[in-house]
Amino acid sequence: MSRGLDDFFAMSGYAFYVWWSFGVGFGIVILNVLLARAALRRAERDARRRLEMNP
Amino acid sequence: MAWAWFHRFASPPWIYGFAQRWAPWFGGSAALLMLVALFGGLWLAPPDYQQKDAFRIVYIHAPSATFSLAVYTAMAIAAAVGLIWRMKVAHAVAAACAPIGAWLTVATLVTGSLWGKPMWGTYWAWDPRLTSELILLFLYFAYMALRAAIEDPAKADKASAVLAVVGVVNVPIIRYSVTWWNSLHQKATTKLLGDPDMDGSMVWPLLLMLLAFALYIAAVLLVRLRAELLRRERNASWIREVLG
């Protein structure tokens, strides 16, 4: 708990592996949200278009 | 009473409304818990006596891996319910699960190989645990490809559901691969019943991250489910009401 910021970023020499893991892992967490939202927007747009064509 | 619930879940407009109401709450609480768990795992937890700070990869690797399996299991159960009771909403749930689970499997494989390199000396080995997890990714791909290849939605539902149910045999193989065979991969650190093999100061961020992932997946699943329902129920009158 008493370690400094330099130690924190260095991750006892494993910085490359630790930070890439968290970068990719949480990158995918965010990507999943963005893709789901995009799918919903697309489905809403298509549904609206169908409603306009068949009022 | 139980059947009343079951029938309510089978109603697309009810499920759509439920998803619309609850997804922001699940997503918001997941984000909050993830931040606390990250702070606990990256800053507060002490380094491991052998792996030093590399052990912290567990806080992203284990939740991804756990839910890559849990989402597949949920997908197979939903597909089976869809097959047995011909419930369209269940097929929509299964279809919504697939991309989420596939991405979690990618996260598991990438974070796992980034952990494997410093600990085992290699990014990849054809080890039972690693190979069966890779097969899980191919099962997700096969499920999505099969759905995309069949134009008739009812036929796509049925064929992909059979594939999802048959593929579920891989789930216990992944789960118990480290027990059944000699594996480079370590055994499970936390157990459903019984004490974890980790100190309390290290285990609480992991348990919190698992809870955060459960809420996060629920939120993403509900958003994808809404998209699925809009696509499937294209001629239903309730769509006019919810989009109005």
C-alpha cells in the first residue's frame, strides 16, 4: 500500500504484460457496449423505416 | 405463480420494456463496482510472493474466463428452452448471448497468453485448458455463422439452437480440464463452496469484479436483446408503441 506511483506503473517488471492485459480486457468490455448500442440503433432505424413505409 | 412469470418472460413487449428500464441500472452499477474492484486489485492488494505484480492479471482474466463459460451455458439453456417450448424470446436471448460471449472468450485468450508468457515462458501451448477455451471461441463463431447463413429466422433458430446445445459439452471439459489432465494452467483459485486459495486482501477485488461482470453482461445482453426483438417482431403492433 505504501508503494509510489513509479512502482505502481512498473508492476515489479511485469508492466508490459499487466498493462496490455488490462488494456485489451477493458477495451473489449467497452467494445461490447459500443457494438450492442450500435446494433440497437440499427434495429431501431430499420424498424422506424418499416413503420414509415406501412403507416 | 411460477408459470405466470414464465409466460410473462415469453412476451416480447414485456421483455422489451423490462430491458429498457433495467439496462441502465445494471450498467451503471457494473461501472461503479468495476472501478472499485480495479482500485482494489491494482493498488490495494499486495503483490503475490511468487508472481509479484503479474498476478494482478487475474482481476481481468478470471472474470472474462468465468463469464465466457457462463454466457455459453446461458446461451445453451435459452436455446434449449426455445427448442422445447418454441419460445421466440428464448431464441432471441440465445442469439444476443453469442457475440458477448465470443468477445469475452477473446479477452480470456489474450489476457491468458499475456499472463502465460512471463509465468510459463510462452504465449501459447496446446494445453487442455487453453485448447478447450479456443474450441469455445470456435463454437461461438460457428453459432453466429450458422445463424447468419440461414435466411428463414425460424430455421436459423432451430439449427443454431441444436448446435448451442450440443456444444455445451465443451463447458465442463474447460472447467475440469485442469483437474482431469496435467495442465500448465493453475487450478481454480475461488470455489463456489469453500474457502478460496487466496488471502482476503487479494480475493475481495476478484469477487467484486466477478459481481461487476455479471451486472455488466446483464446490461449488454438486455441492449442486444432489444435489438433482436425489434428485428424479429418486425410486424408486431407493439413496436409502433415503443418507438412512437
